[in-house]
Amino acid sequence: MKVIKRDGRVVDFDREKISVAIEKANKEVTAKERANKQDIKDIIKYIEELDKKRILVEDIQDVIEEQLMDKKKFKLAKKYMIYRYNRALVRKKNTTDESILGLIKNHTSLGIEDNKNQDAVLASAQRDYIAGEVSKDLTKRILLPEKIVKAHEEGILYFHDMEYFLQPIFNSCLINIGDMLDNGTVINGKLIDSPKSFRVACTIVTQIIATVASTQYGGQAVDISNLGKYLRKSYEKFKKELEDNFLGKIPTDVLEEILNQKVKEELSSGVQTIQYQINTLMTTNGHCPLVSLFLYLKNDDPYIKENAMIIEEILKQRYDGLRDENGEYINPEFPKLIYVLDENNSLKGGEYDYLTKLALKCAKKTLVPSFISAKKMRENYSGNVFSPMGCSNFLSPWKDENGEYKFEGRFNQGIVSINLPQIAITSEGDENRFFELLEERLELCYEALMCRHYALLGTVSDTSPIHWKHGAIAHLKTGEKIDKYLKDGYSTISLGYVGIYEATKYMKGVSNTDPEGKEFALKIVKTLKEAVERWKKTTGIGFCLYGGTNEIVCKSFAKIDKEKFGTIQDITDKESYTSSYHVNKNEDIELQKKLLFEGEFQKLSLGGGVSQVSASSIKNDDEAEDLVRFIYNNVQCLEYIG
């Protein structure tokens, strides 16, 4: 039997600890009131015969109290309660020493949590981990209701990013970079005017990205189409300089050639600045910014030619990669690239098809960019095409006071995920019981999500000036509260889910891709969607369903359930559950069939979702181009994986 400690650690059941605790309480009462050796053995035996794979330490203590009362040892039970209370007071003084000292001495094997991308040996990363340990400790003991903490530790739900919950910061955002560039911004108390050239604009963008990353914990995205006008400014600046100095002195065609060369150099240098800055700037979280660049050519964009040039240069430089400390070329993890397929570049004779071919070449080598279908996004999001806030976390459509859709300058308050396979196992295959339990646990998820919302209410703009005062999200005054941006659907707050495949397999005995399994799987996701819509209507808060839960959560749930229920074939006999609605990775299914299947679930999970394709499964350029055309017509979001 495994025991879950208050700090989340899992240890073996130790009967001696129970004996020691009761004997300490024995010393506080008269001989008549004491529990004898047989009483203690009986209590230990009772606990062991509960036959649990996994039990919370608090539950063990509850059982001890109940058993002492049953044995009429009332005074002893009272002393044990006092002993337990005093131990709780000791824990409240400091519960993080072990984990922090283990981290500093590199004795702790810490999993990389949620949005982190850190080397735990680095001093800068350790500083963030230490802060995270303190935050998790205070969150579990003081900030969250006990039942939410207990649900997290039992694997009923996963309260994402607990290590940042102590601070009034949020998850992810879509930076309003156009406003910040056009109207200027402030960074570290210094006024930054609107740039006059492309290279300076690129520098400012990376400084904004780094500052934003330091005061939130999740991903961010920047729409690169906002840079096109600044490349044109550089062109016009160079043209004026050349004409002022050389017009009439050298042939016009030579002048034009020199001008184009200077623009190419400016373009290359600016994009290189973005790539190098993002990969060398260290945020206060101890890692480079978790940022995505949104590569979208809008037909009505007056700077579409310049933006096509920028996208081409970004793809070329990403294909080439960066050199590591040994001088070897590597593929940096960030920035992520999100490439949008539309009528002008979906390999149907469009003007910018050459960019899509370059994107495919890049994806084959580096696994980026990811692809978004503008056609499917318009179908799913009221005619809009916009960037995810990172890789797969999407906003819901929202209109401003003028009735205009707005996406840039919005954000996500946080995520809580629900463990679906555990519900299936607990229901013992009874479908009615499954959905009863699902509704009960959804209410727990709702309470946990509201904890996230309430934690942000009352936050003042000074907490993160780059977000709230200087344009990344808003232009609030000093000391003004951010509350209006937490309500009326302006920001989202996400319910994630794990293990549709495993839940379906346990309940129906077939995969979620089987017709019977698919019907059940859709019923689950529709229930989840109905829940978030109900919460949204009741509260006015932007609840949404997120179908992209990360690997850390999938592994955590699988580990807990294996310890709790033992090994169940094709359910708990694996290291990780299947993410959200995805097809199980071991299932032999034709790629297009897989993508069509997952596409039906993407439409229900509008808070985010992405399908995946193995780069090695695409054998040649023709197959890759056929896949692009298929994505455009059928799949909202797809990424290459190794």
C-alpha cells in the first residue's frame, strides 16, 4: 500500500509509524485509557485490510481516530487528535525544507512541470523551482480548499501550475504587439517610441516578449504580420538616403539593386535578432521565453509582400538552426512557429505556395512550423482566424463595445484538468454511474477553476506593468484593478481532460475510434462542453473546453491510477494516458482517418486542441503536399512530431 504525504510525495505504508503515534498519545492518558499492544495491532490490521493501493495520510489518521472511538478509548482519541493537531502546527511552520535542500544539492529528481523548460542544475532555474516549492506548499496548506488539494493528490483532477498560484499572474496570452509597436510602450520604466526601422522593431518585439514572459507562466504568441509596415519603413528610409546621395550619379537599375540588397540585409539581420534574442534572453523564470510566432498572410493586408518576405526569412533561418556551444547546428525549441494555410498558399496554385513548400521542408527537418487551416478556423470561430496563445491554447470569440472581434491583447486565466479513466474504473463499467461521477467531479473542477478566477480578482495594474499598463493586454492607470478583463468572456479559463481513449476502452471494451466507442467518447466530450457552457452562462466568465492537456498531466494521472487500482490491461499498464480526445498512439489507423476523427472533437474543444503527425511517416514531398491540402480542408490545427 502506498501513502500520499501532504507534500504530494508517495511512500510505502509503514505500520511502525502508526504504533509510534498511538504510543505517544498513550503517554498522555492513564493506564486504563491506553490502547494495549493488541488494540494497536487491530487498528493496523484494519487499515491494511482496507486493501487500498493508495491512501492519503489524512485518511489513515481519520481511521485511527474512528477505531480508538470504537474501542471506547475516548480520552486517548482526544489526545491523539491533539497530537495530530500539534503536528499540523509544526508542518505549518515549514514543510518545504526537504524538497528545497534536495533541489539545491541536486538530490531531488524533479519532473519538469507544466509550462517549464528548465535545467534544474542552473542557479537561475533553481531560484524559480525554490519559489515554486514555497508556492505549492502554501497553496496546498492555506490557499486552496482542502477538498481541491485532496482531489489533486488523488488524481481526480489536476490543478495546473500550482507552483505559481501564490502570485497574481495568469497562464498565457496573445500579445497586442501591433498597438505596442505603433503607439510605443514602456519597458523597465523606460519609454520606447514607435520604431522607425525593421531591425529596431525586431529588437523591441524581443524585449517585449522577454518582459511578458517574466510576469506570466504560460505561453505567448506574436502575430508577425504587424512587422510588415516596419520593413517597408526601412525600404523607404534606404531609398531616400540612396536617392539623396546617388540619384543621377549612378544608373537607376544599379541604384535599385543596391536598395534591394540593403533591404535584404535589414531583413536578415532583424529576423536573426528575433531568433538569437529569444534563445539567449533569460527570463526571471530561468528559461527562454515560451513564445510562438504566428505566420499568416491576409489577402487584405496592405503589407502582404513585406510579410511574405519576413515569413520566408523566418523559415529559412529556422531551417538552418543555431549553433550550440560546440559549434554544432541544432534546432532551437523556441520560438514555436504557427503557419497558416489559406487560399493563397494551400498548394492549389496560390501566389504564396512557395512559402508552404518551404514550411514543409522546414517541418520535415525541425518539426516546426505547426499548421493551421484558415478555412476550418473560420468555420469554428465565427469567421475569424487568429493565433493560439502558445501552441494549442485558443481564445473564444469576443466582441468589443464597437461590435468588433478582438483577439490580440487577451489571455487565459488558467487550467484545471479532469481524469476520465479514473471515473471509468471507479464506476466499474456502469455507464449511468460513470456520468453521475462525471457530473460530481465536474463540480469539483468548477470550484477549482473559480479558485483561479478569485485569485486574480483585485490584482492591480502595477503587478505587471507590461501587461496591464503598457499595452500587452491593456492601458490601465497606476493602481487600477484588472477585474473587468476577468469577466464577460474577455479572458478564457480552461477545463482540460485526459484519457478519452482509456475511459472508452474500459467502459465499452473498444477504442474510441470504433463506432460504438466513438458514440460514447462524443457523449463524454459533449457533457464536458455542456458543463463549461453552463458555467459560462451562469457566471459570465469565459469558460472553455481545452483538448490539449500536456504529457506531465497524462503521466501523473496514469501513475496515480496504477498505484490505486493496480495494473489494468490497456488502461493503467502504461506510463501515460492518451491526451484528451486523441487516437491512442499504438493504434494502427490510416493517417487521414485519424485526422478526420480527431477533427470532430476539435470542433467541441474550442479552448484548444491539436492533432499530431509523425514526420517520419511522410515519405516524400508529394505526400507532404497532399497532407497540406488535406489539412486545409479538414483539420484546424496540426503539428509535426518526431
